[in-house]
Amino acid sequence: MKKIYILGLMACLMASCKPNITPNQATRGDADFTRYVAVGNSLTAGYADGSLYREGQMNSYPAILYNQFKIVGAGNFVQPLLPGKYGYPGPRMFLNMVQGPCDTAASLAPQYYTGALDSATSSMSIAANGPYNNMGVPGIRCIDFLVRGYGMLNPYARRFYLDPAGSRPADEAAVLHPTFFTLWIGSNDVLGYATNGGDQASPGAGGVNTISNVDMFNAAYDTTLSNLRRSGAQGVLINIPDITAIPFFTTIGAKGLTISQDDAYRLNNSYNGASGVRFEAGSNYFVIEDSSVPAKFRQIRDGELILLSLPLDSVKCKGWGTIKPIPGKYVLTSNEVAKINVAISAFNRIIYLMAKRENLPMVDMYSYLHTVQAGIVFNGVSYNTSFVNGGAFSLDGVHLTPRGYALVANQIIMAINERYKATIPLADVNSYRGVVFP
């Protein structure tokens, strides 16, 4: 798929040089940021650390973009801000020293915030203070943009939609009649299936844990984009990242089980070769449930994924992955991974064709995530997709840190500069925070 970011700058990042983030003269070119609107899901809203809270919203990529757009004369930018730092709808995560029931010593691990419940009023409608420029709604799928009354189904949308009971998200997205927009939707049309264990997941209310129908995706994306373009707005489309490459799926390796020779001997005696299970001293493949084999269990294979939601206390205390197979809802098999890849490819093809039809730039976030996964350097600071210490991803393993959102913002700015002949300065990624250590 065509990459629209500037290759020279990417080479600079990879070579650890200092990018020229401030041009000699900042200009907006052919772009008009009088009314900038960001349409998307939790990634657009600023979701991080397993929740949405005020600091995350203030450091969302649309907010970072607006800080740069202001330099070239952008209009106002209003977000439906939450009142505090507890998190909404539930508590956010933070990094702390934690000692589990089977640990001999405490270690750094995410835990849920236990401070004051300062988000108690978060469900109150603030529509009267709008309309809003950041239209990111956690949990929303592309196909939901055609659901009339969706605001009554999603509490966060209900907070700030002008007509939550009667409108469609596709209509709410364009209520400001934007002069410029970013559109980043579609991840949730496959993410719910993936994060809940693929075919092992229950469908959930409204089928949120299933992969969306391609035709429905196409119709919803087309309508949303057409609504945004109705008043002649310019914009940037952003495609779906490779979600199987994010820390939620890559942190616990398939061969992440380390055991002693004595443990290997005992386990081999216990299994007695059943379903081909075999252990040895050192690194081993976890044992997982698999209803497709006669024994109903087997060892996981390379390319299959273990979810970050796997309760590690059950691994340490109850023998999950060794004497007891890991339940299927915490694993993506090769067949499930293939379904995810096929769906993302189909959805991204739709986004690509829409961008081509409308003559709009498209940020290839699918490719860029793999670039970050391999490792990049911005002004001497290294970034990758490793859990906790990679700098780009927050503690939920799905959403980004403020630094990660700044990286996204810069990809969008480079697309704008190239297509609209602008010279908007890049955001200084290192001025934003990553994961906070105690």
C-alpha cells in the first residue's frame, strides 16, 4: 500500500539524527484549519492505560495536531473533557511495585488507580457546551456510524452528541461543518474479536466481539466520509494498524515458558506424550486449549498469540500453560490470526480506495506501526512497541502514550505538508511523556 510519509525524514529517524521539526517559515499551504474536526474511536479520544481520563484527552493526537495547527492560524479546538484523572468508565492503570500471591518478591506491574473517584459526573451531558472538535468515541466501530440513536448505546457518546437518541454518528461527525478533518475509524471492527479470543469470544451486545461485515463497513465509511466532505472540507484518512503487532498480543511469547529439568521430567510424565506435548529444560511452548484436536489441548505454535489479558496469577499459582491448558479466550490460533489479517486487509483496501476517489492523503498506519516495532529514534530517544519500556504504548497494550500519540500526529502532519504544500512544524515527541515509572 502506498506510503505517504516522507522517506527522507523516516531515514533520519532511523539513523538517530535530529529532525528539522521547525521549518524556517510555518505555512498552512492549501489547507484550511478554521474548523478542524477529528473523527475516530478511542485512539482519537486519547484513551490510554485502559481508560479515558483528562490527561489522556489533553494529549490526544488531535490535541497535539491542533497545537501545531495553531502556529499557522487554526480556529478553536474544543474537546469533551472529563473532570479528573480517575478514568472513565473505569479506573485507569498505573505502574507500581506489585507482589502476587505466588511471587517471592514484588515487581513492577500495572495496577488500577485507587485514588479519588473524581469522574463521578462524567456521564452528565455536556452537549450544551459544544459542538466539539474531537469526536473520538471509545468503542465505536465503523459500522456503528450508521446506527441511528447510537448515542444512547454508548455512554461517552451520549455525553456530548447533540441528538444522541435521533442522530447517527455519521451525522454528528459533520455537525461543525469542518474545513479540515482527520478520519481514523475501523480498528474496532476487528479489535473486539481479537482481544476477546477470536472464535472463543462470545459475540457481546450488538456483536461487538465479531468481525464486521465488509459491505457494511464500506457503506458506513462511505457515508461518514461523504458527510465530512459535503461542505468541501479537506482532510486526511488513516488506515487500520496491524493489531496483531501491538503489545497486547506480542508481550507474552508463545515460547515464553521457562522450566527446569526436574519440572520438564514431571510434566512429561504427567502428559505421557498426549497430543504431542513435550517439555525440556529451558524455553518451552505453553499448553493451550484446542477443541479441534482429539485431546482438546496442545502446545501453542509459532505465529499464534497469547493475550496480555491472561491472568498471570493463574499461570504462576494454578499451572495454566503447563499442567492446565490456557483457556481459548486468552489465545489466538493461526486460523484466528488469519481471519484478523484478512479483515484488516479488506478494510484497509476500502480506506485506500476512498482516499483515491476523494483525492485525499492517507496515512499508512499499518506500515508505520511495523516501522515503530523495529525501532525508531527521535532526537536521540529510542521508541519501539515493547510493553512498558518501548515508550509508544500505554499500560493496556492497545492504546498509545502521549509520546505515541505525538508520533501519530507527526505522520499526519507529514501527510498534510506533502499533499497541501504546507510547512507545519512537527511536534516535539520527546516533550510528551511515555509510561510513568514509580
